[in-house]
Amino acid sequence: MMNEKEIAELRRRLKIDKCAVGSVNGCFVNEKREIVSTFRLTLGMMGKDDSDALLAVMRKVFSGKVGRNLIDLPFTNEQVMDSGEHRLLMDMRKGGEAAEPALTAFFEQTAASLAMDGSYIILVATDSYDVPSFGSDGERAEESESVFNYCLCAVCPVKETKPALGFFANESAFRQLGIDRVLGSPEIGFMFPSFDDRCANIYDILYYTKHTDMNHPEFIEEVLRVAVPKPADEQKEIFNAMLNETLLEDCSLDIAVAVRDAVCEQMEEYKTEGGEEMPTISKKTVTDVLEQCGVSEEKVTAFAEKYDENFGASAEFSPHTIIDTGSISVDTPDVSIRVNADRSDLIETRIIDGKRYILIRAESSVEVNGVSVNIK
């Protein structure tokens, strides 16, 4: 799986003055799943503002969180050795005229399978990246040791604007503006091959989905033909349900915070020490925390069995998949509280006069609807 540094390296590169993208191929698909038109845009023939804007749209395929918006989709050994779907991507990666038959087939397959509301545009670009190498002193070498060739795909909805009254300052006049089509941010996209250890890995696709509750499994299954992962939101819901079902009354605030803090500590070490591999959450990560919190062996075992049943014994997750590392969320049917990620010590629960309370320690100023209030 690509890490955040590798993704950021390619994202920074995807600008008109840095990348080797000469053209972008695409097609327009209407709401009936019909290909209305295909096109090839040569960036050198476009204005700089337009070409920059087009690359900015495609750059969004590298956005979001690893494990939630950016997902690793592996091919099997058999698919890499001999399969139509893998050959298709390898041919698309070539770029130029050599890629045109593969692009035509890819556009047709996508239009026939992708269930997206309204019309959309498929964009595909290829790039060749002379991957720079660095010495032990951190200095960049003059010559690169390898070239990374890849294709990048973005599927963007096309939205119709509403009629509006426009003002033209140079004419001091008002005129009615008609309905127009505007290109939206990508709903899904991918890069093939992935850029693992800053090298091409033809066994993997880096897949992008804008929405963490929907990754368009029909496209993954029918076009890419790889195993369809559960959306990140669904995985998070399953994980939380496993804790609730197995721990029952033992699922306290302390345990919920301890699981989250253990994950965040790993993330902090990764960022501070500049590690190459992002830490992952495994069954052992969670069961170790539960044991340290004094959960009974019986319930720890029950959680482990649920983990195997839902995800598989060897499954590992990106921390972003199951934990919000940015803040702590405390919710009731009527109240929602957000606490800074590093201040879990401010929260406690207590029974007072037989009623349950969530207590938030107020160490500084307190505002209610923007008004400073005194606590007496």
C-alpha cells in the first residue's frame, strides 16, 4: 500500500510545469449510460489556466485519507500473469496511439457498468516520472535511477447550472445567462500501477472514492475485476458494533478512549519519526488494549472471534478507517460534543443521584451561542 509521502509526491508533481502529461483522453456519458462523445485534449494547445484547471481536477484523485478515500486494490498473481482486465490497464498505461483501443474498451465498459446519477465525464492521462534518488545525506542525486510510467483516471459528474442574470461590467449591461454544464470533482478514480516504495507495483491499483460510504462496487467488480472492499464507513460501523456486542456493559468511556489513544500514539510516532510505512490496526492491536484495560479473557476472546468472522484473522486497517484521529466525538440522541484529539483527559462519566452524566472539565473560558458565561 502506498503511504502518504508517496501519494503527496505524485500529487505535487501533477502540475503543468512539472509533469510529463501531454494530453488527456476522455468521453462524455449521458444519464442513459450512452457515450455521447470522445475527445483528446492536448495540454500544449490549451491556455495555461485551462490546462492547470484540468490537471487540478485530476489531482483530486490523490486527495483524502489513506484507508478511507484512498484504497489499495490488489490483483491476484493469476490476473497479472494473464487476464483481460490487467492487460487493459497495462495498455492504457502506454499512452498515445498505442493506448487508443484499450481506452475505447475501457470507456465502453465503464459506461455500461457504472451506476452514477446524471451524466459524467471520464478523464484518463498518462505520465512518465523520472523518480529522483537521494543520498544518505538527504541530498538529491543529479540523475534518477528509474522511470515510473502510470495512468490516472478520474470520473467526474457533469452538473447543469441554473439560468441566472449576469452583469457585464465592460458594457454596463445585464443579460440572461443560459444553462451550462460544469465539471464537478471526481466521484471515483484510480492510478495504475501503484507507486509502492517509489517504484511501479503492477500488482496494485490505488483507488479513489470521494464518498467513504459508497465506493461504487459495480465499477470495481465489473471493470477492474478485483475483490470489492467494504466502504470505510461500513467497516467503522462493523468495528464499533463488535466492541458493543462483545464487551456489553464493560464497554466504558475509558476503554473507548484507550483504543483510540493507542491508535493515535502509533500515528504520532509515525509522523514524528518520519517512518516510511504507515502503522496499521490489527486484531492484536485492539486485543492488547482490551487486556490492558482489564477486560475479561472471555470477552477479549469473543471480540477476537468477531474480528475473524467479519474481517478475517490477518486483516489490518489504516488508522483512518476505524478511528477519527482528529477529534473525540461524544454523542447522545440530543447532545453532540467534540473534544480536541489530545485532550481525552477532559472527559469523564459519573453517576450522580442515580443518573448518568458526561462531565467535561472547563479549564478556560466557556461560551454558549457565542456569549461568554461564568460557571459558579
